[in-house]
Amino acid sequence: MAWIRRQQDRIAEQERPSAPGFVTGDVIAYQGQRYRLQMVERNGRPSVALRDGGTLELSVRPGSDRAMREGVLQAWYRQQLK
């Protein structure tokens, strides 16, 4: 029982990531791993790609707001589940 309490305390003390703003440098969780977000603004179809070094690249059109960036990532998550 003491071991369980120590583990619960250890988990409770861990730093919790804040809600992402979907800007370069944010940490995004995917399949139990943490990835550093790299935002790329370019014309064309929005996309998401996992890159070497623990980077998740999110390509969106210039001027995309937070909700649009989040929507692209959510659609990618859903696609990965298929």
C-alpha cells in the first residue's frame, strides 16, 4: 500500500503541460510520446508530419488562427486511428 501512495505522490508532482496554443515550441502528446510542435505556414493543403528528433510539423495556410490549427491536428489524429 505504501508503494501505491508513493507512486500516486510522484505522479501528482509531475509537471502538467498547459493547453497548447498551437504555436512553434508547444509540446503535443501523441501515442504516449511528447513532440515539439513546429508550425509551418504555406499555401496549399494543411498537413501534419512526424519528423526526426521528436518534432511534429503542422503545416497550415498563412493567417490560420488557433481554432483552425487545432482542427487540422484533430483531423490528423482521427485519420491516424483508422
